[in-house]
Amino acid sequence: MNKTAFVFPGQGAQRLGMGVQLAERHPDAARIFDVVSEAAGVDLLSICRDGPEEMLAQTEITQPALLAVGLASYEVTRTAVPAPHFFAGQSLGEYTALAAAGSLTVADAAALVRRRGELMKSATAGRDVGMVAVLGLSFEEVAELCAAAAPLGVCAPALHNSRTQTVVAGDVAALENVASAAESAGAQMKWLPVSSAFHTALLAPIVDEFAALLDETVLYPPSAPIISNTTARPTRDPVELKLRLREQLCHTVQWSKTLDALAAYGVDTIVSMSPGATSKGRPRRAGITRISADALPPERLAEYRAVPSECAARYRAAGFWRDDPIYADIRAHDPDRLAVIDAAEGLTYGELLARAEATAHGLLDLGVAPRDRVLVQLGNTAAFVVAALALWRIRAVPVLLLPTTGRLDVQHVAEASGAVALIAESAPMRRGQGLDVARAVTAGCGAIRRLIVVGAADLAPGEIAFTDLAAGPERALPDHPMGSDLAMLLLSGGTTGRPKLIPRTHQDYRYNIRVSSEICGFGSDTVYLAALPVAHNFALGCPGVLGALTVGGTAVLAPDRYPHTLLDRLMEFDVTATALVPTLATEIAELAAATGVRPKALRLLQVGGARLLPSPARLLLHQFPGTTLQQVYGMAEGLLNFTRLDDRRDVVVFTQGAPASPADELRVVGPDGLPVALGYVGELLTRGPYTIAGYFNGGPSGEAAFDDEGFYRTGDLVRQTPTGYLVVEGRLRDAVNRGGDVISAAAVEDALLRHPAIRQAAVIGVPHESLGETLCAIVSLRDGHSIELRSLRTYLAGEGLGSQQLPEDLVVRAELPVTALGKPDKAVLRRLTTLEPVT
């Protein structure tokens, strides 16, 4: 049970005003109207809004209009209710269902229904035809009345809607005879506002032409089975779907049997996409709850923008998206194999999964339900992995916070996500995070009902120990998540404003893990060291901890990020792969050189999170000669780029890799939004099978990060090589506009880091009255060194920088503030620099 079906209406459900509010309030709904209108050759939104009603009732207008409204409703509803296990549509609605399920692109569905409506109208042109609903008689009784009226013209049951409701279509003379006889038998009649006689032999002349059009149209396997109108059986086979669409023209629509089939397959919730739908007067089935999309409260709609349906169809057809949860492969490994090691314990796969399932029962007992969001702020411990697996098992959504996420940001995320619980550590973490912060957030956010504590602590009333969850009673677990279910919310890594929430689904993140693991050569012998916070996308799934577990390897979770701790772990556990940020990688390399220790088992060293500049890249290649250095450039929003394991040395040193997936789409554009020439610097826009199309409850600022085609505006300045690799030149806000010269901060920082006296470096723009901005270099020095601006400019000129790239100001600090991933925190530096004298 606990299964959901989305159903879509047929002709006759149209009404003036339908879909207008959706299009005005939701950009995705407006986009659907635009696509369908273009394919149909009419402005459907204007007709739905302004009429006239007679035009809306014309078959060639009605059908694409209902398609647009149905798909618009689906776009803004599908993230607010459980993912569908089945789709179904009544007559025309079957085409809407196919488009919603990704079997048809929106444009192809619009073209088909437009032509279908035209052919249907032409088939009965000049003939007095119609359709009438008979309420109160059985299907068999109505069929007998049609047979009796046959001498007066064509007359047949067109739609069997319920046990006591059948729609009859055909010649009006015969229909009037049926209506009279039905009324005499105590039935009620309702004539429908249509302009043809659908699903009767009168449409036989158009079957071949429409079948030819179907043959020319690509149908993909739908994301969930479609219950056929003519057979009332589920199918995902594109060939069979085309056959059933052809049959549907002249055959009775078995809608009553379709609803029976949904009940038989365990569906207990039907989400109706009918405009203005209510439960009143709708066919019911025992044990099935009917939800009208129109009745959902606005706050439940459009939590995030889904990937465009035509892209989703391609990703499923190519096998990138699969209908399984993230943890599907983890369950298949030898239960006695070592899975996770943290500072306190090691867990086999059997122990890990058993603990996660027991914790899942405890979460349900605590009142956490499918689709609930739960904040998780834990360090690198086995409890983190257990919590994530347990939440996924009950179809809940972990909201992953870095250990260093501050109280105000945690509070913001709690409110933006609507989280119902918080899982936190009792031990204090860096910058004061710990149980006191968790308690303050819990007290200040009314939606959070429970604080769950990992580690020993004196619990306050209402708090619960994480370990106690696994000791509770067993509960009935829900079905495993579907691929399209929301899996988690990650945090954006921006340096200004509050973090945005990044919605990742099971299907897109599972592909994220799979394609990363393949590129990095992960296998069952992989021992991965999580040196960075496992809540961060890089360490979590690129391929990260989940990549190691997916292939049957072992994940070692480092308790802190001190270089000596990490070097010890690399040696102790014969680690084969790890991921570091540039500063941390450099520090470990220097420590290894000073101590003479080399991690001989290390096969892959990934460096990302910030651009690895050529100078430290050469250092790492020199210090770890038996290890493959891999540059990784990516983002929690999706796109990943890797240098490949067999790339030439110069490619590894000077580029940040090529896209992971053949389906990744990249655009490098200038300030005007137009593509720049190959090799020129521009902003990177991207979409692909693991890149989001919108933030979770992102609001206007979140929407601005995506264009109308679903491309994500990364804000990164890149140039692309002829081989498709990317070189990251900085951020839009990191670039300094000096008198019209846009200067990449990263290029200057690379040169600064080559100076023997400089340990850390960051370049920012500072206001200038005539030039707009000038360059300010902020550095920390190695022990025993000093530096002054004039000699530094001379050095940088000698390194090949142009005059416009030379800093006008220099600030020397004992230490540069850094972000949670070790990047210089330029937001903090900008604030500090305005307060300090510049030398």
C-alpha cells in the first residue's frame, strides 16, 4: 500500500479561467503554457483567461488547453505530494499522463493532441454528432439502449466512467433516443460541450493518418507505469503505448476498470489534475483518498523547480536515472565486509544496515514521517551514515549541515526547510557549535518537534539519545523511496547572504555517485578517507563516502582536519583515495616531506572545493609521485568536472577537468548572455542529469540563478579548451573590474602563491573613485619572512602579470580567515579590509 497515482482529465473538464492563476504565480506553469501554445499555434493562456467559451469548446483548442493545464498543475504539485507509482488519464488525459511521466516531451504531446483534435473534428464535420453522460444505469444497460438506437445512427458507449456512469457518443438522433429511454428508466442525462463523437466507429477514417503521426513520434519509457485506457493494464513499453493510443480513438475508454486496477495495485491516494476538481460527484473506490491539485494549500506547491520533462525523459531513456534509492547498491554487499570506520568503531555492511533499519523504526516511532525534513549536523562519525540511511529508508529528507554552520544559518535553514527534527552532537564543534546551539535553534523554531542527540550528554526533557532510537519497537516501514523522491537538501556554498537549499533526488544523486565512481576507478578494494566534512557534497558523493559504500569499499571517517591526523589515517588504514581542498593538500604534502612519511597505498588524490593553482599542483605531483592527482571542479547544485586518471601532466596542472556525464550541457556566456568564442572567459551555465533546475523554496533570488531552459547560472568565470576541459578563472563577484578591465582574482593569487615568502593569498577589489575598483592583495607570510608592496609588484611583473594585474594595495595578516572548506573567506576579508588601514 502507500502508493500514489496521478490522474488527468479528458475533454469536457475544460472551463474558463482554468490554469490562469497557476501560470501567473508559478514560472514553471507559465513555461508549460508557452511550450504547448507554440506547438499548438494558439495563445492558450489568453483563451483560457478571456475565452470566448465557444472557442475553448472547439476540440482542436480544448485538447491542447487541457494538456497545458494538466501539465502545469503537475509541475507545481509533484514536489508537494509523494512521487507517483502510476499515471492514468481519461481519453485526452492519457497524453497528459504520458508527458507528465516523461514518455512524451511537452512539445510532442502538444503537437499530437492538436492534430488529434483537428482530425477528430474533421472526421465528423457536417454531421450532427454529440456526447451525453448517462447517470444511474449500469454499463450493460446503457450498451443495450445503444444497440436499440442503432437504426437511427451510430451510437456507442464511449467512456465507462463508473459502475453507474457511462458517456455515449454518436449521431444526435440516436443519442436522443438513448437519452429518452434512459430517462424513462430513471437515469439522469448530461450533454457534454464537445464538437465530435469520440471513441466511436465514426473516427475510423482518421486512424491510419494518426497512427502514422504516432510512428514518427518518439516515446520514452515512462517514469512510472501508465494504466491504458483500453486494457486497464499497466505498461511502460513505448511500442505498446503507441498501439493503445491508436486503439483509443475508436474504442471505449475503460475508466472504471482503470480505477479498479489502481486499487488492485495498492494505490491509496489519487491526485487529480482536473481543473477545479473536487471530490463531489467523482467516482470513488473504497480505501482510496482523492486529492485535488486545486485544493492543495499554496505553501505546499512548487517547493522546488523540477528538471524540464523533456530532459528528464532523455535521462531515463539513457539509463542515467533509475527508479531506485541512493542506498540500493549498498544493500547488496557482503554483510561481513568492513563498511565504515570512525574514531570510535568500525561497522560491517551488515551491522551498518541493521543499525540504520533499527534507527528507522525509532524515527517512525518518534513521529518522523515520509517527506519530513530533518536537520543533520554531525561530524565525521558512523552516526552520520546511519542517520542518513535511516532517514532515506522511511522516505524522509535529511537536511545536511556542516559542523561549522553557525546558529543564525541553522535557524534560517530550519525555517526554510520546515524541518521537524534536529540531529546534533553533544560534543562542542569548531566555532562554538554544539548542543547549546542545537537547543537554541530547537527552542526558536516552532516546526522542530524533537532534538536527537548523538554522544553522551545530560538530556533535557523532550530530548532523545540517538542510540535509543534503535532500541525502540518495530514499526511498519514504508515502501523504499522511488528515484524521483527528494533525497536530501544540501546547502549552497555562497559567501554572501544566507545559504540556499539544494534539492537532490534519489535518481540524480545516485547517478552523481555512479558516474563519479566510474571516472575515479572506485571498486571493492577502495579505502576512502573522508578528510573533509562528510556533509559536504565533495566528501559525500563525488564519489566520496557513498561512492565507496556503493561499490563495496570501505569509508574511513577522519575525526578532524589536522594534517597530522589525516596523514596518520592515510598510513594506518592503507587509504587508496581521498579528497582535499588545496590548502589542506599542500599542508599534508609539506608535513609528509618534513617527516619522510609517504602513504604508499594512496592511488588517487582528489583536490577541489577551490581552484588548485599550478604551483601547488606541481608540489603535489612531486611529493606524491606514485599517486594520481585529480583536479575536481564541481558544485553541490550538480555539475562535476574531473581530470581523468590517464590525463597528461599539463592537463592536470592547468585545468580543472571535463564534465563527468556525456549529457552535461555547458554554455560559456558573456555579460550580454551570448556565447563567447572558444577559449575566451565567460560565465558558466549548465544543466544535466545531476544538476538541479531550482532551489528548494528559493524565492525570487533563487529563481534568478536559473534561466528559462533550466540552465543553472553558476557565477563561475571559466574558459573552455578545444578538448572540452575547463579552466576556472574565478567568480563573477571575485573578478575585479579595474577601469573596465575585468581581472581574474585567481590568476593574481596563483602568482602570489609562487612567492617564497607568501603562505596564503587572496585578492579582492577595493573601491576607487575613478577606476571603480583596484586590486588589493591580502596575504599571510611564512615564518621569518617580510614583504612590501613595491618589491611584490616587481616580483609579480617578473612572473608575467600585466600592469593592470598588479595590486595597488597590500595587507599582511597573521592568518587569513577561511570558510569551512579551507577557502579564504572573502566576505570576511572585505569587511575587515574596510576597517583596517591599507599599506
